[in-house]
Amino acid sequence: MVELEEPQYNLNSECWVPVLLSSGETTEVSLRDLFVGSYDIQAIDTGDPLQDTAILGVALVILARATLRNNEIENFGGSPNWIRQMRKPNADNLSGVLQYLEEFNDRFWLLGGDRPFMQVYDLHTARGVTKPVSRLLLDSESEHYSLCAEKTLKSLSYAEAARRLVTIQAYDYSGIKSGAVGDPRVRGGRGYPLGVGWYGTTGKVIIHGANLMETLLYNIEYAQLTEESLEYDKPVWERDKPDTAAPRAYTGGPAAQYKDQPVPASGMCEILTWQSRRVRLYHDGERVTSVLISNGDKWFDRNTYADPLTGYRYSKNQSSKTEQVWMPQAHSTERTLWRGADALLTRLTPESEKQNKPAPVIRQLGLGRHFPADAEVKVQLVGVEYGNQNAVIENVISDSMTLELSLLADEGLSVSHMVRESIRATMDAAIALGQFAGQLLQAAGREYEFRADATEALLNRMEDAFRLWLADQRATEDITEKKKEWQRHVHAVIKHEADLLKDNAGPKAMVGTFGKDSSGNDVLYNVARAERLLFRQLLKIIPLAYQDSASRSNREEPYE
């Protein structure tokens, strides 16, 4: 029997959340002050997008549950009226959420008591072993994390441990865990792989407003704020019974007969605080010195739609004649900005049942009922690329773009369609450059090989210019001129890159090499021929770049 400790370090009153203030200063605040200062806080800013996202998820759930329990939206006559009121800096707006935090204050102790935050107070192994505190760091299993660093890190402050705890529940990697006593899945003292944390299987789409309060309002899915969700969609700290070492799906019986089953989440509040791990922090009275992490609840990912911050992809492999299946959509590490922006601006159409579905918060903005269309927001894409059977984090994905909300609503449909066309044209033009680079190899007497490095380098170089151009789009402006402006920029950049490739191709490529084309005809492969083919392709891909070409050379490129 584990002896109960006195509760320590309450997350409602202790400062543990790093934030960036609107003034540009940084500081740390408590959960309570995160809301009190939400009109003066620009963003949660730990320096790690995964920690930022996990903590934001907790804050979203707190606001959603406080709103539900106080019946605030109905009292204001609907979500649009409530949102308009909440966007105004007013201390009275915060009374409901502060009342909620006070009501559940005892559930936010980081240490001690019988319900430490996101932990199991008596979690232990048969041999009583724990892990070094470095296990709370998600990159501790990566090749970049050295044994020296692990030995140096002896403890964590309570604030740092709290941030890491929330992030572990969200993004922990898969692999063998410590076998906790009471978990029926343990075999031979080990907890076998359960999968990554819920956040890790998704590609988060986060809408940032002018301040933290606006950000919170943008990222709540209002369709989920119902009487049913008030009763069933509860975060971990509201549940009647605390978690144990066993999964919630386990109802007793012989452990050997238990087969772990994924559990569907009841809604956004449950899924955004999903306990994918069982954790216990050990401390010396001043700092966290070790940790125990074992398997938690297995999540269900088929046709859930509970998470408002992720898109959903159609799964052809898992679909059947009787059931169509959508799974959480992860972000790609390649061309994240280009593919992410394209997906962001995609509209659902009745004709295409099997297309991917945008994140619910994006679909909600598309209805145009909740926020002013001329508001400017930053959309951030956050995700993780795991490796080695999901047992290590290889890459953290974080990219962002600024745009006017109208591009996501019906009034901006023509603009968003134009932007998507421009994205596809840019990627096609970049592919044409990769083909040109391959043809230069052929001109120098080598085998033709598509140069993917030239394509990716071009797209990487154009990202900042695209962000500026995208931020400049308005539903009220001439889309033809904006499209032409971008195509001219693409043409200028590709011409510059092509000139560099040509200069490095060597004298043999300039003279050329004879060879056979696909029809068996003799062809002189040289730089001049490769250039002709490149610009012939560009004329088809970005035709507007060639309009008014006589005066274009005297114009300054606006996005350089």
C-alpha cells in the first residue's frame, strides 16, 4: 500500500506555462493567470511546438468545459453572440472559467494526494524500479540524445516536469514500457507497444488570433458543445474515478484473458486530454528526480471526428463496400507548407464523398457564422514524424501561414481556389526545373536522372515569398492580377535557378551530346535544348507570367 503524500504544486496557482506577451516580453504564468491575462498574452511559448500544442489542448478543454457547465452560450443566445462578447477584453468574461478552475482545484495538484494531475498516485512495478527523469524528454530515445546528457540531467523543476508530463500524454513514442502492477496487459514485467500518444497520430491545425483568448475561441468546435457532451465528454480531471494502472476498458477478470480494445472518445474534451500513458512522478521535495511511465488507454481512430484540431484522410485500404473509413491526417515532412496550405483551402463537395476532410475548426470557419471574415489569423501546422516502428521521434513539424479568414469562408471561395491553383502550378514548375537539371546531366554525356534536389530547393526557397503573397490575399481584390503577380515571381525565380544550373553544367553540356530520343531519332542534347523544353513547359504551367512580358523586366519582384 502506497502512503499518500501531502499535495504539492498546484497548477492553478504555480507559474509553469511560458507565454509571450503582446508587449513582446516573455514570462511564466499559472493556469489561472493564463486565462486572466489571455487578452494580453499573444501565445503559449515554451520554445517547443509540441509542448505548446499539448498545453493549448488543456486550456481549450478548460474553456470548453467551463462554458458548458455555466450554460454561457445559451445565455448569450448562441455561439456567435457569445464569441463576440468573449473577444472583447473584459474581466467579467472570465468569471465562468475561473469558477471552473476553483471548483476542480484539487484535481490540479502535480504531486501528492490520490489524484495527482494526469498521473496514477500508486503506480509501481513489481520490482519497484523507476526511470531517470530524462525519460520525460521525448527526444531521449533519439540518436541525438547522448548518454552524457542523460547522466547530466538528474532532476527537473516542478514547472518543467508539468510541461513534460502533459506533452508525454499527448506525443509519447511507442515501444516497450515499464510493466505496472495491476495492468492486465503486462507480460514478463513488460508493457508491450501500444502506439504513440493521440496527438502524435494526428496533424494538428491551430488557428492563432490576435491574442490567446482569440486563439482559444478559434479552436473550439462549437457543434460539440451540447447537453450530451456536458454529461459524457469529460476530461481526465473531471472523471468520478481516478485512473489506475489498468486501462479503463478493463472491467476485471483473469488478466490472461483480457484483450486490449481501443476506446472511442466521447468528444473533444476527452480526446484532447487522452491518457495514453500511466505516469507517476517521483520527487525529493524540491524537484522531480525520477519517473515511471507505463501503458495507458488505447485510442480508437476510425471515423472518430472527435478531435477538432486535425484533418481526416480517406483510407481506401480500410474502407469496404459497407463502410467508408477516415483516419486522422498526419502532416507530411516534405513540402509541409505547400501541401498544408492546399489542404487547408480545400472545400468539401457533395460530388466527392471520398476526399479528405479538413479539420473541424477549419470547416466551422468556412460556414462564416462565428468570426468576422476580414480578421487576419496565423494557421500553424504541428506534427511529428516517428521512426523505428514509432519508437523514436525523428522530426518535429511546425509551419505556419498568415491569411484572411475570408479565404476559408464562402465569400473567399474564388480566392482560395486561385491560391490552390497557384500552389499546384508552383509545384509543377518546380518539377519542370528538376527535369531541366536532369537534362543538363544528359547534355554532359551522362544518363538522364530527375533531380529532386533542384525541385525541393526551389520550393524551400519560395516558401517565405509564398507566405507574404498569401497574407496579402483579400476576397475583395482582383484575383487575376494576384495570380499573374505570383506566376511572374515563380518565373523569375526559376529563371534565376536555371541560370545557376546552366552555369554549373560545364562546357561539355553547352556543346552537347548526341543521343536517341524515345522514337529512335538522333538528337543533340545540350543546354539550349534543355532551356527550350523548360520554358515551353513554363508557358503551359504559368502562362500569365508571359503576359506584358516587355514591361515585366523593368518591374521589381515584390516577394524577393
